[in-house]
Amino acid sequence: MELRGYLRIAQRRWWILLLGIVIVALPIYLYTDAQPRTFRASALVFVNQSATANEITYSDAMLSQQLVKTYSRMATEPVVLDEVISTLDLSLSTGDLKAMVQAAPVRETQLLEISVIGRSPQLITDIANATAETFIEQQTVFLPEDQQGSALRVAQPALVPTSPIGPMPLRNAILAGLLGLLLAAGLVWLMEYLDDTIKTPEGLEQSTGLATLGAVMRHGSNDTIEAHVVSSTRNHSPAAEAYRLIRTNLEFASVDRDLSTILVTSANAGEGKTTTTVNMAAILAKADRKVIVVDADLRRPSLHKVFEVNNRMGLSSLLLNPDISPQDYLRATGVPGLSVLPSGPIPPNPSELLASPRLSIILNRLSDLADTVIIDSSPVLMVADPVIVASKVDGTVLVVDSSKTRGDVLGRATDQLAKSGTFMLGAVLNKLPRRAGNYYYYYYGKGYGDDDGDTPNQNGRRSPKFAFPGLVRGKLN
């Protein structure tokens, strides 16, 4: 996967990454911040012992450095610490004091650093100075008489510290946040690995071989024409532009074949096929075409609710009475040039009714009345109805819900439609999350083009009409 792909995943799952950081970093910060503050006080002891009196040589300097290492061990022995406890009248055991005191040579010098770590700044300062003085007193008796005054002395007494050395809540929180980010990134990768839903045109083509006619961003809808037909009510929205792109791609697909009747279906229910149907019909009607949209879902019809028309008579009525003219049952919509043929009464045997030769006759009559007939049908994997209708139309469009349609499910739906011998025009990738807008709609601008996106706007620029230039006859070259 390219870097751009990882960035898209991070953009889509950003809340998991943020949650991982917060879940790990926040408790660490709160716990660390609640701990008592600790301080460090340090005293420096200068070691200047020489092998011969009144003369300092290179060997003497090396000897002093070696003695510093020895003294660093001796300064924390109980013989020194017990005297410090007695001098300061401390209520500490030798072991407790030994855990607080550290002695170490300062690299490349003749200095011995005696440090004390504790919670009381004044107390640790007193302990550091007392330890240095006690250690010097105890070592003086072992020095030559002519060096006792200068061989060991306090070079720098310990000062009362003003800034704590720990704990460090911010640093610990940052480190914990990085760990949380890594854990969250691993979780995101696992979720992406296990998630086989179709989210991109590339994934759609890889799973089914179908071209992407358009990618439609998720938009709120309810059972009203204003909410469903966004191509008319929200002319400059990304969704409206996407439906214009679908119209353009259908025009390319119809270069060398007649597409008078088009079936719109989906693998499962709830993928947005009805909304796609009415918007495709509306956008075609806005291009000065006569369009009829037919509700062939004889089990759960919905177009009469969308267009708010009477459903007492419709397609099922025509299938039972072929002598009736379809024009008698057409209903006007709020979109100029667009008519709807509702489903009519729900029959007890929808599949048998749709499989009769009468459906082909009705579709031919409707084709004589309009330039394009778009048919809304049931989901492919739920009933046999759409496969039956697919065998009687000029082309089929499959609607895919990017948030829930899995690759294997889409593959089964495509195989079912292929058995009907229908010409697959392509698929509409529907319900894209709004955060994916920049990825799919970067070529759209606010007020870019007129309502149909076919004429120059006020800046003299034309709206891009075709985002998939390789689409010819339903395939990507």
C-alpha cells in the first residue's frame, strides 16, 4: 500500500488513533502528577593526593583519579552513614539512608560527587554536606601528615534545590502517548485487514471488475422528494456533482448501444438504490430528456412515498392487465420531464408476475413515451426479482454501500446478475463518509458551473464532466 493509502486510513480512523493516545497518556499523566516531588542535592569533594610531598606530577594526578573511584565506594559505606545519622539525629536506618545517597566520580576530573535524593530539599542538603564532611574526617587519619590539610576537601557544598527532578508528568505522558499511538495504529491496521468492505473505486474494480460510475458522499435523507433528490435541491453539493458524473459516464457507456431501459439494484437492502434511482432520473431529466422512473420492487415499494403519489394503480396493475396503456398510470413529479410509474398493489407472486412476457411489452411501451426508463428493483441477494428484470433491460447499475457492503457479498450479487445476461454498466459507490470528500471531490468547487455543470461559470471555467476517462462500454481500459 502506498503512503497515500495509509494517510486515507489514518484520516478515516483518526478517532481510534486519538483515543489510543488519550487512553494511555492521560492515566499516566494523572498518576505521575499525583506522586510526591523528589529533589537532588549534590556536594563536590576535591581529591588531590600526591605520592611525594611538595611536588605534583602526572602520576599524582592519575593517582588522585584512581582514588576518586575508590572513595566513591567508601563514601556510602555504613561506617560513614551511621556517623551522619548520629550527627543529624536522623530517624532513618542505615539501609534507608544508603538508598538515598549516591557517590560517583566526575569523569576526567579529581572530583567526587556525593548526591542525595529525597522529598525534603533542606534535609537532603544537610545529608549531602554531612556525608562529605564525615567522609573527609574519616579519611584524614589515613593520609600522610604533610597532605592532611589539602588532599581532601569540600570543593562545593550542596545547595538547597529549588526544582524537582521528578516525577515528570509531561515527559511520561508524551512517551505513553507514543506507545498508545503505536498500539492504536496496530489496532487500525488489524481492523483494516479484517474489513473487506468496498470503500474505494479501486477496491470496487478489484473485487468485481466493474467500473465506478460515480462516488456519492453520504447525505441525510428521509421519505420526501426534497431529501432524496439532492441533484435538484442542492445543486452545488458534492453529491449532486457525483450524480452529474454518473450521467456523463452513462452517456459514454451508451455510445454504441441503446440504453433506453436501465435497472438500478443493490446486493442487499439499505444501500441507497432508491435514492440513486431518483437522482439518476432527475439529473437525466435536467438534461432536457423525458425520463420515467419505474418502481419494480413489488415487495417493498418506496417510490410512491418519495414522490408522494397514489399507489393504488401501477406496474402490478399493468402486468395483470396488459391492454391498459401505461400512460394512464404515470404520475407527474416535482421534477420537470420526470414521471413515475409506482409499483401498484403488492401481488402475492411478484417473481412470477415479473417473469411474464408482459413486462417486456410494458417496458417497450414506456420506452416509446420517454428517452430513458430507469427501474428501481429489489436487492439481488434477497429475492430473484432483480435478476428477472435484469434480463429484460438494456443495462444494469449496481449500487454499493461503502460502509457495509463486503467484497464477497458484492461478488455474489455480480455473479447473480451475470446469469441473466444483462449488460453491466458499472457500479455507484454510495454513502461515502463526509471525511472522504477531499479525496473524491477535490475537482469540485463551490459555485463551479451552472446547475447542470455543463456551461462555464462566472469565472469562465467549465465544470469537469468526466473523472473516469477510461470508461468505455462499462469497462476501464
